[in-house]
Amino acid sequence: MFHSARLASLATWTLRIVMAGFFLSAGYSKLTGDPAITLLFEQMGVGIWLQYLIGGIEIVAGVFVLVPMTGVFGGLLIAGAMAAAAVVTLTVQGIENPFEKFTLSLFLLAMGAFIAWQSRPHLRHEAGPPSH
């Protein structure tokens, strides 16, 4: 029978793997110039450089969430990217299904924040007086 700590760890790692797959795939699509994504960046009125930058950030975030020592940074990168995506879906004209994309962005932001929270370094205090 699973202990609750083991179950929580399994759930967190499952989330990390799913999020890594999602962001590695999304980053790859941006870096390889997927036509639908390129059209979105054209609608935003920004150069292709931003598409490549965000694709790179997504690749890094996808890798970082899989490494315990960098998980907090991966989660924060995801949360930040999704906060920006949520703003874009509400402010750029012509984006198809903006409410669905906004909702997805907020969900992914929450998952990134959860990963960052679960991955944060824990400070351990030893019992007893401090040694000098």
C-alpha cells in the first residue's frame, strides 16, 4: 500500500513528465517554424526573434522541470511564460478561441507554480544551539 508521501511524489513526478512533454513539444514547434505558430506571432506584430526566444524558453523549462535541482526554475519559467500568454490572448486581436487559450494558459501557469513550489529548496534546521 502506498504511503501518502509516496503517492504525492508519484503525482508530482507524473505532472513534471507531462508538463515537460508539453513544453518540449511547444518549444520544438516554435523553433521549427510551425506555420500556425508563426501566424500567431505575426498577428502579435512581433518579429520571429520572439517566437525563437519563447521556443527556447519552453525547451529549457521542459528540461528544467525534469531535473530535481532545477525544477523550481523550470516551474517559474513555465508560470512566467503562461502569464505572458494569458495577457496576449486577451489583448491581441484575431486570436481564435481566446477564452479557451486564456483558460489553458491559467491552468498551465498554476501547474508551473505548483511544480516550482514542490521543487523549492527546503531549509533544514538542526536541533541544538548554533556552532561557532
